[in-house]
Amino acid sequence: MKESTVTPLPTPVEKGGSEPLTASALPRRSSIGLGLAKPLLEQRDFMLLWGGQLLSQIGDQCLLIAAVTLITQLSPSPLALLIPALSLAFPQILFGLVGGVIADRMDRKWVMIASDLLRALLVLAALLVRTADDLWILYLAAAGMAMVGAFFYPARNASIPNIVPGNLLLAANGMIQGSYILALILGPMFAGSIVELWGWPAAIIFDSATFVISAATIWLIRIPPLRNGDSGLAPSRTLWQDMRVGLRFIYRSPSLRRVLPVTGVATLGIGAVVLLAIPHLKLQLGAGGLEYGGAMSALGVGSILGGLVAARLSHRFSLHLLVGWMLILSGGAIVGFAYAPNYLVVLFSVVALGMCIVIARGALDTMVQALSPDEVRGRVQSAVALIVAAGTALAEGLSAFLGHFLGVQIIFVAAGLVTAAAGFATIYALREVALRIRMRISDTGF
């Protein structure tokens, strides 16, 4: 397996000092073929990161199944399931921006390793739960894992441009996006088998082991040290000052202020589909759990296809067109899913949705990384994580609430139209951003 080194280029600053840009983060059209000469699969460090992450995410799904099994055995109250959901959400909101600051202050490699090892220990606390009176232990462990995760993900996403050549960055982001959807499919199958054969404690232990394995793969990765340039964004004396610097950077960046809202909208449609697919399939086609599982598998197939073709498409289309048209096609796939006359059309629609969303999210992540210098990238990534989490929660909450009154099919159509409209708006709103990025890359001679 060939090893690659990524030489960081200087970070040019836009006239007026408002838009620092990492030149190595985006491919130029003239680099057609470079991504094919060195496929992403040959990038040792990235594949170690991706493999560890996929396994860890599968473990998380095992934890989810085990926790639900345990809670339903010990408590009949629906509130018992609501509390862990809140335990996962609030720490991410409260500590998300702090995690970005830490990712910009400390060695990101060791931030990720420490986060994985802490979560490996925290998840084992669930083994202490024996009665309904012990459920607080599970809730506290879930909150602790969510808090630690708020430090892991900004460090991970901020490190990707430093271990992947610029001409493969979009493909790398696409694979990172696709691994989560793939884990949603593989995780429940592993979890169901483990819980059925050895009980829910075995699923907890398996999740803990996946965190340890993820930490080991990250330890093997060569991540260049954090680059603190002369842009005035280097760490300050206090966390609060660093947080304000990151938020101020985003506020003063017209390009980021355009890209970040699109990132939030890109999660709306798929959130509605995942949440409401079961009642829709049952009502429209008389399908059940087996058909839903097949649809989710098709979503995973689409996500894999999206990760595989992202690099090739990036050499043919500007990123704003890629994001825009993928969102438009996603909207069409959601509407197609809503009015699918048979199960085969459902599968085709879901494959298209998974592929388009992965490519759109990967392109958006690439743009965000390109518009953020290394010394502030963790803080920008933490803001992205908050926006995505808020967008997903909003999509699922509104879908469940409005679907009860308006009908699931109408919600799907609305989600599809909103997603497609966001795509058309993106083609116009991000055009100047994409052109400015390409011009700067040309100026640096990348």
C-alpha cells in the first residue's frame, strides 16, 4: 500500500483579511486524473481512520440496540426512552463549541485517541444497571459519551485535509459521510445477533472494544502538527476567547455564512425519510419491517456509490454545481419515494437519495474545510456539527409532528420540494464562492 505525504501550502488571505483559505483543500479542473492515479484506497492514513470509524459507528448501533433492549425490559414508561435521547443531545449542544477550541489548541491525534479511550470506559458503566432504579447510570454514561464525542469529531474532521491530498478530499469526505449510513445498516444486524446470542451486556462490551480498536488505528496515523499561521487565529489565553475568535471568523466570512446554512438544509430530507419510512411503506404498499430493512440497505448502497463517484464528479463539475444538482436530485428522489407505485421504485429512489446526499454533504464539507485555515478549522467544524445536529433534530421533530396532522406523504413531498429549492438556491448563492476558491488555488500554483 503506497504511502503519501501531504505538503501543506501557505494559507492565502483574501484582500480585506476576511477569508483565509487552505489552498490544498480543493482540486482544480486541471488536476483531472490525479485523483485516479492515487486512489483514495491507497491513502494509508485515511483508510486507517475510515476503517476505525466505521467499526466504532457499528459499535454505537450495537449500544443503541442494547440500551433500548435494557430500558424496555426495566421500565414500561416511554419517558425512559426519551431521557437517553436528551442525554445525547444536550451535551453536544453545550460542549460542541468547546470541543472545536480543544481541537485547535491541542494535538488532534491525541485528542481523538483520548476521546475514544474515555468512551470505551464510559460505555462499560451500563453493565452496572440491574434494576429500573439503576437506569440513571445508563443516562449519565450516555451524556458522558456524548460530551466526549463533542471533542472527537471536530478533531477528526479538521485532520482530514492534513492527511489526504487535495485532489482526493471530496472523495474522502464522501466516504466519511457514507460510513455513518453504512453503520446504520450493518450495526443493527450485528447488534441483533449479539443480543440474541449472548444478551445485551455482550453488545456493550463489543461497543467498548470498537472504541479501543479505533484509538489503535488513530495511533498508527501520521497527522502533521497543527499549523498556527500569522492570521491572528492562533490559540488565545482562555477557551472563551478562542470560542469568540472562531465565531467571529465565521461571522466575518461571507462564504462560510453561505455554505453553513446549506449544510443544515442538506440533512432535512434524509431525516424525514429515515424517521417516517416505516409508516409510509406500510400505508402505501402494505410493506413491513423486512421491506424497511431492504430500503435502508438500499440507502447504504447509495451512500457507498456516492463515496466512490465523488472524486470523479469533482473533476468534471464545480463544487457549487455539484452541491446544487445533488440536492435537486435528492428532492426528486424523496418525491419519487412518496409516490412510488411499487417496492422496486422505492429501492431506486432510496439508492439515488443516499448517493446524492453523500456527494452533496461531502462537497459541502470540502468547501468548509477549504475556507478554514488549519488553526481555526476545529472551531468551524464544531459549528458545522451543531448545525447538522440541529437540522436533523428539527427535521425529525417537524416530520413526526406535522406527519400526524397532514399525512406522511405530504411531509415527504414538502421535504423533497424544500431540498430541491435549496439546490436551486445553492447554484446561485455558492457560485461566487466556488469561483473565488478556484481562482485562489490557481494563484498559489496548486
